[in-house]
Amino acid sequence: MTDNTLKTNNTQQVEPEFRPLTKEEAEMLLEEAKNWKEPEYDDYDAYNTYETSCDVGFPPALKKKPSAEEYAKQIDKTGFEKKGLYKGIVQVEDDFRRIRLIKAYRERAKELGGTQMAKFFDEMLKTAKKEWMEGEKMGMKKKTMPASGTVLGRTNYTNLPEGMQNLDCAECWEATDQGIYFNGQEKYIKVCSQSVSITGILRSVESGEEIVKLEFRRNKKWKRIEVDRGILASPQKIIELYKQGFSVTSQNAKAIVAFLQDMLDRGIENGTIPVSLVTSKMGWTEDKSAFIPYTDEKIMFNDQGKFSKLPKALEPKGDSELWYEVMKKERDIEMVQLLLAANLAAPVVGLLGLEGFTVNLHGQSRGGKSVTSKLCASVWAGHESRDGFVYGVNNTINSLDEILGTYNTLPFIMEDANNMDKKRKVDMSSVIMKTANGVGKARMGRDLKLKPVQTWYLVGISTSEFRLLKDGDNGGAYNRLVMVKAPDEEDCPYKENAAELLDFAENNHGFCGRDFVKVLQKLGKDTVAEMLQGVKREVDEKAKEAGKSGGQVLPIAVLVLTSRLAEEHLFHDGKVISVEDAVRWMTDKDLADQNERFYETLMDTVMTNGSKFEGLGMNTDFPPQNYWGRYDSATNKIGIIPSVLRKLAEEAGVDDVKAFLEYLDGKGMIDKDKNGNLTKNVYSSCLAKGNRMHVIQMKKADKDSCDASFGNGDCPFDN
């Protein structure tokens, strides 16, 4: 007789009762099988059958279960009465193995109960197959056992990339190389055809918001994407990832969201999903405790690819001692001293939270401006465009907020502000003001929510053939700009070694900036602030003596202090920017008040051209092309046609009319319409129609000189 002895969990030997089934018993068992409902089990004894060829296997407690082939040789009669046996067989995906298993179990059934037992096996198998097929048509399968190798509540992926591991999830999930399955009490569903996992969380030190590093297998390769955590929490938003190759649609989005959330919760709790602090800003952190990327390896730079070259660019390259040796030789050149100080001034401005400024080195071609800028940029990084640190002016206007916000407290170096058209020249005034103000525009994201407003504290550096600001530009920009003229071509200091210096700077850089940050950390914020106050007093005194603009005292003082700190702690060569030399770079006081000067000029022009203004002596038979505007005696305001104002401004050397109008607006000297525009509709009785005009307040002295007989008390300026 065949040995039917089985080993139980307690290792006792049990001799199973065996006899052939009667016809009535077989029919009764078949009927019971058709109406069979799966009970709830505390363990997997009901499925004590065999391995399947599915993607996953038994939980850890069941890893010693016999294989399907082994169990077919030792199964007893009661094993054939359990539905799990038949459910498992029909799930075997390998056709060859499934046929082989059916044959083995049929032979065992016949051995135990003859033809009737074999027939019972075939009927049960047929019923299980029918249920399985019907379930697949509906997109689900009845709850089934986990397959061989499965660890329920944990991913079961193979051939993982280096650094990636299987993670915990809820026990209702089966995660395999063939996809994700939901194994609930009532149904068994294939949720996703791809393997998917989470490899890390990036938490912003600025906002606290988190980005999830998501990986999924596509075309047998793992692909990583970085996704805002909020996207993974929304079935509506997560389908956006379909565009990136992740197999998520409106049909399975809800289930995938649930799976990823279970994985996130458990991974964060048990520490298997690492959480990294990240920042999208270089330079000082908000609490000034670290300077990225130099002083805190725990905080990583992550800007989602927008400035991907920047961290690499800031890595030291070449020979530090050689860099200092070469730079000491060039520090006799005034413009080298200036731009070295400007480069190092950025972290001082950032540490103390000061208003920024821009240094403009201007002059004719071949005077050494560009060589100086590139040489001094080596304080931080390489100067070539491929390095991704220095920007051309034409690439900055539209993306300025993001660039400045990312550089944060690093210098913002603009190269080649040459050959710009009139509009670009006007834009540069806005760049200077924006660099100093330190706040970007509010912008709307794709989700129609406001993005965080960018902020920065830094120093801008630019070279150009012409002065970035001319007579007539607004005084606010003058106070935020230090303009220094470079030598002419005949006095260029690099006639013999320009190419050699550029090659040197490109292959040796990134040391001085790192060293200077350490100096500032050692001194501390309070000490640096106290030192700056002392230098400001020196500069202010000398500036008053020289009749210079008081608005430039701060940027000049920062440059002087930075030069002193660099010499004392880094260069040790006795070469510093003196207060007297620095004050020479400041703008004359009257030149910084060009808007006020143009206002005075404009009022004089109005009075001397009264015949062209209605209400100031215009004749009734004037030609329309001579009409400049209208005066209202009741309000002492002059309305000027915009084209006339632009012409008068151009004649006075004022390129930025918008800045002048904003100056008047800030003083409350220009009217706005109901929409906030700086023009209003003004009715002209001479032209018998209304015209858009700039309505500007005149001074009382101007009113006394005007034709007081004009007007009947009705204001011609439409409110």
C-alpha cells in the first residue's frame, strides 16, 4: 500500500482514513462545492496546497510549505475537498506546468478514490476554472491565496537597481514583477501592470513641502521621476504621470493612490523610505546656519532640473594655492580689486539681509572688462556658458526671478551687455532695481495656485561698453548701481596674457568663495554687522565732502568692508580698496535726482510753449499737429499727450519715460484713471473730442504764471 502518512505542524504521524467515495457522496460533495463560500481564516491552513507560478509567494510563516509537485504526491482525501486546491491550479500561468500539475493531481485522486474520485477532481477543477474566467471578464478575481515567494504587505520585486529595496505596504497588496494586485476579502484585482516603488522623499527647507522620488518599471528598466506629494494623493492629478510612461489612468488611479499611500505611511514610519532635506536656493539658509552647497551635506540642492549644472559648477577645480598665487599678482589692477570685492560681497549682503546692488564695469572694447569679469568669477566657478554659472544679459530678462531666487546669496554675473536695442537698455534699469529689491513677482502655477514668491539678497555684476544708466534715468536705480569705467584699449592690462588668464580661470576655480564663507561663519553675523557700521561712517563722511549721492553709501561700504576682510583673512598682500578710491565710484548727488530735474525742465517747457496748450494761450486757429495738451486752472494740472511727453523726454536725454511716470506716481503728482492707468481722458473743446493724456500736477508758482481766465469751474479731466 502506498505510504499516505503526512507530517503535521506538531510532527506527529497521522494515518488518514481512506475509502472510495460512493456515487451519492461524490454528488453531495460536488453540490457543496458549487455553493461553497470561503470562510475567514486566521491563518492559511485552508490554502495548504502548493506553490503556484504566479509572481509572489507565501508569507514568511509559510515559506516551508511543500511545492505543488511535492504536495501532489502526499495529498490526502480531505485535501481534494478544499477549494483552494482548484483555485490555485487554475491560476498557474505556465501552461506546461499547469497541465503537468493537473495530471499529477488526477492520478493521485484516482489512487486515493478510484475513478469516482478522479471524476470529482475534474468537476471541481472545471467549476474553479469557470469562476476564474468569469472573474477575469469583470476585471477581478475572487480572493485567492498568495503565490509562492509572496510576502504579503511587502513588495516582491527582483533585479532591483543599486540602492533600491523592497518596501512594506498593507497586507491587501501583492506587488510583483508583473504588477500590483489588490487582494481584498471580496475581490482580487490587478491594479497596475507595472512594478512601482518609492525610493525617497525630498522635503523643502523653505516651505516644508515634499517631493516624492517615484520609480516604476517600463520596458524592463526602472525609470525615476520626482513628483509633488500632493499629486500622489489625488486620483485626478496622478493620471498626469501617464504622460511620463506610468501606467495610471482614470480606471485604476484610485487604487494606485491607495497603494502608494500605504507604502508611504509604512516607509516613513519604519524609516525604509529616506527623507532628505532639500533646497532650491544656493547660499545662506534662512537661519544663516549653513551655506549651500558648502557647509551642510545634509541639505541637498534640488530645483527639479532647472539649474542642474549649478552644483557641479560650484565644485572646486584645479589648484587652490596656485589660484591665490596668480590672483595676488593681478590684484594691483583696480577693476580686479573691484570685481573680486563684488563677487565676495554677495554672501555679506545675504548674511546681513541687506538691500542688494549691481556693479557695472563699462568701457570700450579690448579694455579688459570681460577678462576681468571671467577671472574674478573663478572665485566661485568656471566662466564658460557650459559651466552654467555666468549668464548673458539676453538670457536673463524673462527668467530673472527664477535665476535670482535660485542664486539667493551668490553673485549674479551678467556678461556682454553690449549692442542692446533701446528696449533692452530700458530693461536693464528694471534688472538693476529688481536685483536690489530682492523680491520677485507673484506667479500662478498650472494648478491655478500662487507659487511662493522668490526672494534674494545678492550683488549683480555686469560688463558693458556703455554705462548701464544715463543722465535722465531714475535716481532709485542710480543709488543701487556702482558704475566704474574700465581702461581704454591702449591701457588694457592684459595685452600679453589674456588668453593665459582665461584658461587658468577656467581650470582653477571654486576655492576663494568657499574660504570666504568660512571667514564669515567664524566672525559671525553680529561682528560683521558691527564692522559694516564703522565702514559706513567712514564712507558717509567722505561722500559728503565729495558731494556724492548718499543713497550709494551702503553698497560702497559693503565693497570696502569685503575688500578688507578678503585681504586680512585670505590674500595677506596689503592690497585693499581705500575709502577715497571707492567714493570716486559714487554718483554725483545731482545726477541721482534726474527725475526731479526732468520734472523742472518739463514745467519750464510747458510755460514757454503755452500757445500749444489749451488754456495757456492757444489760438483758436491753431493747426492740430501743434496741439500738446490742456491746462486746468481749477486744479492747476496740465494734461500732456503721451507722444508729446515721450518727445520732450527724449530731447532731455530721458530714455525711461515709464520710470519718470512712476516717480511722479510715487510723489502723488500724476492722476490715474479708474483702472489704475497713468493716463486719463481729457476733453478738448478745440478738438471737440477727448484724448488720453498724462495729467500732471503743476507747482503753485507755475499756477501764478498761468492764464487764470481759462475754465468755467468744470474740470475737463474725466474721472
